[in-house]
Amino acid sequence: MAPIIAFGTSFGLLALFLGFKSWEEKRGISIAARLRSRLDARAELLLSYIRHEIPVLVSFIMKIATVLALTGLSRTLKRIGAVTRKGFRQFLHVIDGKIELKKRGSASFYLREISEHKRSLATATIEPPTRTV
């Protein structure tokens, strides 16, 4: 049933098209040519506009993409710098003996001794030397 409907529809459209073309030739006019000539001027105007605007649009998009990429890179580098500074600060505190290591070993003992020595130096008072005759 579907092939019969498809054939009938296409045959009807073909007959309508041929009848329209014979009517155009008898009258000596061409509606398609007139429509095409009107559309040619508009299409030429549209194409010249597109030829001018596409490079402008592409450069604008590239500028935006560059700015966004540089901003994202800057944010990422700032985050990396903050994390690195935080880790380095903690490392310096461990070396200076402000933070004692939880492990039991020679390194933690050494660092504990350094921190106690620093604390004793901070609380010590300097006494003037006594003269002995």
C-alpha cells in the first residue's frame, strides 16, 4: 500500500510541475527566473556581509578565548603557589623545631632538642659579666 501512495503522490507532483511550466511558457513569463533574480541581489548582499563579519567574529571569539584561557591559567598558578607556600611553611616549621615530629627516631629526637634549646634561649636573660680583681 505504501509504494502505491508514494508513486501516486510523486506522479501528482510531477503532473502539477509540468502543467505549471507549460502555463509559464504560454504566457512568456518565468516566475522562477524572476524570483531567482530578486533573490540573487539579496543573496549577494548577505554573502558580502558574511564575508566581512566572519573574520571580525572569529577574531572576537579568539580574543575572548585567549582572555579566558589566561585568566584560568592565572587562577591555577595562584592556587598552585598557595599550596606550595603552605607546604613550604610547614616544612620550615618542622626544620625550625616549631612542630615536633610524631615518629620516634633520631630525627625527631634531634628536632625536639633543637626546639628545647631555642625555647631556653628565648627565656634566658643576659647578665653583665662580673669583674674579679
